[in-house]
Amino acid sequence: MNPVEAPVLRDVQNSGDERDIAIDAVGIASLRYPVVIAGRDGDGQRTPATAAMDVHLPAHLRGTHMSRCVEVLDEYAGDISVATAGEIAGVLRERLHSERACISLEFSYFLERTAPVSGMKSVNDYEGRLVAAASEHGTTVTLGVRVALTSLCPCSKEISDYGAHNQRGYLDIDARCHPPASVWLEDLIELAESCGSAPIYPLLKRVDERHVTMQAYDNPVFVEDIARRAAVALKADERISAFVVRVANQESIHNHEAVARVTWERA
């Protein structure tokens, strides 16, 4: 029996285009994919991520080979960090022969937290982000996280005979660094949790609730205070070359949010 010859398949994406329009970014988005996020302690955490990957497409080419985006992600999915994200972007750029490549990941990250008095342990979740871009000018990586906080209003405490209104706030940090410098999610989470009136815990007993309530009362902060505390700490970290800090308080006595933002880049 004669072997069946595989048909020759035309590479349509690699054909030419005469419209003379380069595409800034072309690739894939909204890909749900299991990855392992490297932790500061050396352990990896397996978690589902939503990935986007794209490259620059020159004007003379009709399309890009999008399957290679998934191939590259699959090669690195078992070890995702600031260092490897930059490498992934570089490999993607090389595989697709592009002048620029970018990968972004959004994922859940979990850390064990200990209640302040009872010592009971439980797991808290955080929203992590990782964006890496590679070009002929080098590689940049931005690590981001959203952290929930308690904030107690200084003005309310000052003018009230007793009590003060407090609310849940969210601190978003996106910190840019240049490999091989490594910033860890744990670093940003711990920094963020120190900026509010009190941290938020998934599990509290009565003695813990008393402690956290009084901690917040003794440490009132505006959104402006949270943003400035985070900015001061990030500026002091030599690994970080730029950052964006965003704070939003879900006000308990208003029908709006209170917000603040700080953007900074190292000179």
C-alpha cells in the first residue's frame, strides 16, 4: 500500500499585502489558561489566568501566525514571574519576526493570612496582573495587584461625638521594572495592606474583630493618605522604575466613590 502524501498547505498569513497599513497590535485575547505563578518563597501557585498576546505586524504582511502565541505560552506556563514574562515576550517577538511583542496575564492569587489575636489562619484572594513588552529598545515588565483595605474617615472621626464612618477601599498598584530585577506579588500586597486604616481578613473571631475595629479607629486615612503612603514606599524601592497607584473607597455615607491616583517615573 502506497503511503498517503500529506497535502501542501498554503501559508496565507505569510502572503503579501498591498494596502500599506501596518497594524500596531494583532494577536489573541481572552484566552483562559492554567499557569503557575512563581512566589517569593520559591513555591509556585497554580491558578487560571486570562491571557492576551500580540505583536506588531508590518504593512507588507497580510497576517500573523496566532497559533504560535499559544505555543509560546504553553512552553512557559509552568513558571510565570517578572523574569520569565519578559522572556516570553522576547521569544514571541522572535518567533513571529516582529519588532514588538506583548503578553498580559490577569489571574487570582491566594495567600494565607493569620488573624491578629486568635492566630487563626485562612486564605485571602488577590487580583494579580502581569504585562511584559519586548522590542528592539529592550524589555519592560509591569506587575500589578488589587488589594482590599479598610479605611476610616479622619474628618468623620474629628467632628463626631463618637464613632466614625468607615468603608472598604481598593488599592491598585502597577509597578514597572526592568529584568533581571524581580518584584514579587507578595511585596506589593504587603505594601498595599500597610497603607489603609487596617487590613482585611477572610476569617476573624470576636477578639480579632475588636482588634481590627480599634486599629482602624486609631489609624484614620483619606484616599489621599493611602495613595501617598503607597507612592512613598514604591519610590523607595530601587527595583521599581515607574508606577501607577489608584485608590477607590466605596463610601458608606455617600452615593459615590472617593478616588485618588498617583503616577510616577524614575528620572
